[in-house]
Amino acid sequence: MHTLQLHHRWFFAIFLFCAALVLANLVHFVIFRFLRKSQEDKPGLGWGLQTYLGRPARAIFLLTCIAIALPFVPDLPDRYEGIIRQGLVLAIVAALGWFCVGIVYVVQVYLTRKYDLKSENNFQARRVHTQFAVFRRIAVTFVIVLTIGALLWTFNDPRIWHYGSGLLASAGVASLILAAAAKSTAENFLAGLQIAMTEPIRIDDVVVVQGEWGKIEEITSAYVVIRIWDLRRLIVPLSWFIENSFANWTRESSDILGTAFLYVDYTIPVEELRAELDRIVRASPLWDGKVLGLQVTNLTERSMELRCLMSSRNSSESFDLRCLVREAMMSYVREHHPTALPTTRLAGIPDGSSGSIPLDAAAKPRI
């Protein structure tokens, strides 16, 4: 009879656990199915909920089912029951912390959903995404500290509970100690806050750092990742951007002026080249229709410097347009004015003669 009752209690505990598990999964499916359906009907509603909250919510439901079924497990020693219950509490607290971290990501996605980094003039989008990336990391760090404190508070041992209370109470002192022990880390952290507020750089900004041209790909709490034009990654500490000068090509807008320099002989007709440049640039979709011109910017003893100036919507198109202008203009000079390439002029006076050789008597192309 006792064996039958024991089997009955085990069957009831297993049945209760399975029923709670099915109910939890059903509730989870209905809630997130509704959110996913709402997101499909109205883009923006429920944005990121399935991605960032789906797994931690499922973990919380599962752990809750185990906690509900645990008291109905028969003949479980008190010592083991206490260990299992403590483990369940720790797991639930950790899952709640995971869920809170997901909420931070959801808030970031929700608040930045209207700012598209892929748009043509994405000044405001880069600004918002950079600020939220820094604030998100700070919020996640704060949630992790709270979760660790809550994990320590779950123990019945007063000494461990005291450690959990002191973890938050001594956060200010610990930050000072860490700042003294890890000066560079503290500098980068404070530099990250300063960058988020003053905005010398933003995500997707085009910068020139240490002679390398690239785009800001990621801003972490310690360093900045720059994607160079040849797909290499340049890792730069955050403090470097506060302490050093660098070029930001998209600080105010993505529009940029590009130049292409030509070195030709003095005899070339400038107006003709100006008309050819106008024809080349206006036919290219890389030009934004704002600035276009050709000027003589310098004269040397051997050649004349011409600067072709044209504007583009962004730095990538500006680079391509500059290459196009160089190639097309030099091709035009070779075909229509081959003698106008830079030359070196030599003049000499024969021995015992008062005459002189004309300036153009000997000339050779400059290599």
C-alpha cells in the first residue's frame, strides 16, 4: 500500500511538472506569437522582443515550473531539497537578470528604430546610435552588478548576505580603487562618456586616423573599431580620440569636396580643359550637382598645377569620382595635347660664341 502511494505521489509530481511546463510554453508561445504578429502588421511594435526576450522568458518559465513541482517530489531528503531549492532560486535570479539585460537592448532598438544608418545623410542616426551604444553598456553593467548582489542575497548565511549588501554600498569606493589600479581602463571609460556627450566621433563616421582612411564600425567601452577601406580593422583606444587630433570627414554632414591635381605644360589651353572637366563630371552619377571647377593653383619652373574640384554626396563616391576625373582628364590630354605633358627645358651657350640656343631648342618629356 505504501509503495502504491509512493508511486502515486511520484506520478502526481511528474504530471504536475509536465502540466506546468506545457502551460508555461503555451503562455510563452501565445504572448510572443501575438508580438510577432503585431510586428508584422505594424512595423515597430514589439521590435526586438522575440530576439532579446524570447530565450530568457522561456528560461524563467521552465525554472518556475520546476519550482512549482519540487514540493510534490516524494521522499526527498531535506538537505538535498534545500540545495536544489537554493540552486533554483539562483537560476531564477540569473534568468531575471538576463531578462533585464534583454529589456535594455529592446529599449535601445525601440528608441533608435527611426534612425537608419543606411540612409544617405545619416548625421542624426549616427549621433543617436553612438549615444545609445555607450549608455546601453553602462546600463548592462549596472544590471549585472545588481544581479550579482541579488544572487548573494539569496543565501541564508548572514555573512554572504552582508557581502551582497556591501557590493552595492561600496560601489563608489570600488570604482576609485579600480580607477587607481587600472588607470587606462578608467581613462577609456571616462573617454567613452565624453565621446557620447561631445560627439567627436559617431558610428559610421568617416575618419582618417594615423594615416588610415576608414569608417567607425563599433564603439565599445574601451576602444573604437575602424573598418579601413581594404577591410582591415584598426583598433584604437577611446582615450586616443580625446588626446589626439584626427580628421573626421562626416562631422557635420556626409557631403564632401574632392580634388584631382593635373601637372601639365604652360602651353595647354586651360579653358578647353575646364570645358572637358565640366562634360566628364556632369555625365557622372557620382557628382551631387553642387560644386565643380578647375583652377590654376600653382606654377613651378617645369609645369603648371591644375586643381579639379568637385563635390559628392559622401566620401566613397568622392573617391571614385576623383579617380574617374584623373583617368579621363589625362586621357584627354594625351589624345588632344600630347606635347603639353610636363617637359624639362634646357638652354646652353656654345663655347666662344656670343649667341645662345633658344629656350625650346632641347626638350625632353619629364619622367
